[in-house]
Amino acid sequence: MKAFKAPFVLKEATVEVGVSIGIAIYPDHGGECDGLFQRADKAMYAAKQAGGGYRIYLPEHEKSNPCQLMLMGKLRHAIEHGEMELYYQPQWSLTKNRVIGVEALSRWLDPQLGWIAPDRFISLTEQTGLIKPFTQWILKTVCNEYEEWKKAGLNLSVSVNLSAKNLQEPRFPDQVAELIQPGRFEPSLLEFEITESMIMVNPAISMQVLGRLNAMGISLVIDDFGTGYSSLSYLKKLPVQKIKIDKSFIVDLGNKGDIVIVHSIINMGHSLGLEVIAEGVEDEFTKDLLEAFGCDVIQGYHIGHPLPSEELIYMLNRGTAPGDLKKRPRKLSPKA
Ligand code: C2E
Ligand code: CA
Ligand code: CA
């Protein structure tokens, strides 16, 4: 796998080759050559389906998963035919007392299967090599929507969730630079949300990619903070500007014992010179607690659900006090 990592330079082209390796072990998976090869082959297809790498033979590799295969086909079609949607969830600044930005969250409505949760299809985009067109679609959509918000008199930052595969792609910053054309979109208004586990997949390449994105003026946010490694020495080295406290600590904050943890994370973030966002704010009491703790920005159903762009504009122009955006959108929406 290491040998195939670098591209092959042919006469006029550079060719990248992916590797999928299937492994069968004697005598556990077969006593004869033929049987072992057949099983290594099945494990290899399982590796291919997972987007590359290696798999050691397991009995479940005997059966292909028709449901997963169908979903992969539908996903490819949806991305290639522009059938996905982006919803935007408002972020409220506790210091400025207004909505200052949004988080872009993908939505997929399949005509037969209904709403499919992002947790389900994001990993599929990674497994099928669709992550590049998917990320391109997100960034293009965000740039177009930004123009609409500007026309509506809204100056919002927009936060985009990245996938682990984006951070392992050394050319990802170049692809981003091509998409955010100068004059059309301010890089300082763009934020990328990453998790600590994404960085840990390949820390060396991730650091390089993050450093370049940051040098372009894009802010970086550690998402789901508190659930991952949360290595403080690492956090100091990362070129990040914000941490987002995971919603598992925030939802129902008043009734659970997470108050001390949340307060400590906010203080620690500030000591490291980072801005702190809390997600999953569902009521006024939690908002008041976070405000008392000095949290900078909050996000959650109490401020507003993720909405299609036109509904977001409508809601923001109508009223921007916490709770004013809470009303469920008129249009049928997936469970946000
Ligand atoms: P996340 O980045 O942690 O996003 C926050 C999730 O919490 C969203 O779920 C959002 O709808 C939900 N949420 C928002 N406010 C509240 C609240 O007050 N209470 C509760 N209980 N939940 C709240 P969603 O949209 O289903 O997204 C799930 C995950 O899928 C996201 O988690 C993110 O990791 C991933 N995801 C979504 N869209 C994208 C995308 O475009 N690209 C990538 N790479 N990942 C995405
Ligand atoms: Ca996020
Ligand atoms: Ca999160």
C-alpha cells in the first residue's frame, strides 16, 4: 500500500493507482490454494467496497449487501444530478446578540426511500470515491447562496463539515482555492469543521492540509469537542481558531452533571486563545448558563433548526431574537 501511495509518472501523465488488498490466511480460511485465493478475492472486493485498503477474510464477505449497493448507486446519481440539498443552521453570538453565521448541513431526499440521514450517506461518499464531487458541490452551493444572502443584506459566515478523506488529500487546498474565486467569496467568512479523529487518520498530511487552508484565510473549527482525543498538546499545535463543544454535553445541560465539564472547556478554550461554540442548545436555560460561562457562540434548536436558504433569509429578516427562528419551516423537512 505504501508503494502505491505516490503517483506513477508516465511519459505524459501522472497516474494515481488505488489499492485494495484481500487477505486469506492458511489454514484458517482454507487448506488449499484455490480455496484460499477465492476467499482472498472476496476479502479484496470487501476492501474495494470500503474505498480501498485491506480486509482480512470474514464469512460475511460471502454475501454482498444489495441494500448498500443500491444506496451507493442512488447516491452517485443524486450527487451527479444535483438532487442533494444544503440546509443552514443559524449560529448566535452571545456577545453581539445576533446571528453571525450558519452551519451548512447536507440533506438527501430520495423519491422512493424518503429522507436519508447524513450520518448514513457521508460515509458512503467516502467509500465510493464520491467525496470529491460531493465536496465540490457543497462549496459551489455555499458560494452561490452567499451571493443571495449578500443581496438580502445578510453578512454571514458559513461553516462546512469536512470528511476525513478531505484531510488526507494533499491537493484539497488547491481544489478549494479554485472554487472560492476572488471577489465572489471572502475566505475569512468560510469555516471548515473537522474532528480530532479525522486528523488522527494521518496527522502529518492533515497538518499540512490544515496549515495551507488556514494560510488561505479560512477558519478551522474542532467539531464534537470533548468526545475525541482532546489532546491539549496537540490542540496547541493545530492551526485552529475555534472549538465546538459536542451537543452530548449541552443537550439538557441543566439536568445533567456536565456543567463543570462545559465550564472547564470554555475556560480552557479561552486560555488557548480559541473561540468557543456550543451546539445542541435547546432551551433558554441552557443559553443563559452558557452566557454566564462566557461561551462566545451558540447553535441549536432554541436558536433555529437547519433551514433551506430561502427560508433562512425569510426568518432572519423577520426577527433575530433567540427563539424567533425556532419555528419549524413550512416546507417538509427531515428530522433536523
Ligand atoms: P454535526 O456536524 O455534529 O452536526 C450537528 C447535528 O446536530 C446535525 O445533524 C443537526 O441537525 C443536529 N442538531 C442541530 N441542533 C440540534 C439541537 O439543538 N439538538 C439536537 N439534539 N441536535 C441538533 P445532521 O444534520 O443529521 O448531521 C449529522 C452529522 O452528519 C453532522 O454532525 C456531520 O458530522 C455530518 N454532516 C452533515 N452534513 C454534512 C456535510 O455536508 N459534509 C460532511 N462531511 N458531513 C456532514
Ligand atoms: Ca458540524
Ligand atoms: Ca458537532
